[in-house]
Amino acid sequence: MSIKADVKVDCKGLACPMPIVKTKKAMNEVEKGKILEVQATDKGSLADLKAWSESVGQGCLGTKEENGVLLHYIRKSGDEHEVEKKFDQTITNEELADRASIGGIILDVREEAEYAFGHIEGSISIPMGELENRLDELDKEQEIYVICRTGTRSDLAAQKLAEKDTEVITFLPGMNSWNGNLSKKIKTDIYGGI
């Protein structure tokens, strides 16, 4: 069954944050009530576009896959004045290294493949798309430092965690600017499992 879209955006071959950037730009041109189809090959776009849509009040209708291309459908909401949320508690590279050395959890919300190719030593991996179902794995008594590649997913994840009364700080501008050591040892939960 083919889904009719009023506007289509080609984000194939692009990685985070570009699918969100192009979607945001296209959504500015879409009329209220119309459907935007975002074509992406980045698996991270599944969680990213859904979370972005929710954060700005747009209607994420769903996603289907055709021949390795993810087709995301977003309906333009009626509120033209919805402002994109930004999480206000952020820290830099240097602050993260200092604070993490005295405790807390570094939560990496990138996709598993991104994490596997290099991450901050001691961080745990919970991809953005799994976060909602895995919140119980996090010790809410500790500060949680959320990180992704550029800061977009970590911002959205921090908003979700803060809604659950978790002490959370997002790390900006993300792994793209991390200048510390990287590990390739996989740790996906706070108990050391894979």
C-alpha cells in the first residue's frame, strides 16, 4: 500500500543531524495538515525523527521500509508558533571529563554501530530508540551525562529523562568534538552486559 505524501525530502546517505536539519527546513514550507515524507537510509533516523517530531509538536505518523530506505511520514501540526525545546543543562568536553571522574553515568544514545566504532571509556550504550523501554537500567540517584554524535539526540534524550525526574546533563557539542581517548570495548548496560 502506497502512502500519499504532499511533500518529499530526500535524506538518503545522510547521517545525524542532517535528516533532522533537512526535515525542519522542509517542514517550514509545508502547509498545515499536509504530510511530509522523509526518505532516509540512516537507521538512527527512526528514533531521531520521531523524537524531533514530538519535541516540536508535529505528528509523526509512522515509518515503513522499502528496499533499504526508511520512509518517515510527518503531518504538519496546526500550531505555527511551537518552539523547539532545548535542554538547558549542558557541559563541555573538559567539564564532562572532570565530572565523570567523580561519579555519574555517561549515557551514549547513538546507534550501536556508532558506539562500537568508538566511545568514551566507561560510557553505556542505550540507543535513542530504546531509551523509553530501558529507563529502569539507569540509576536515577546518579547524575546522568547524555551524549550523541552532534548534540541533537542527546538534547532529545535529556528532555525525556528530565520528564522522569532524573538528574540529567547533556554534553555538547557531542562526540564529534570529543578529544579524549576512545574505547571500542562494548558496554551496553550499567551491569557490564553486552
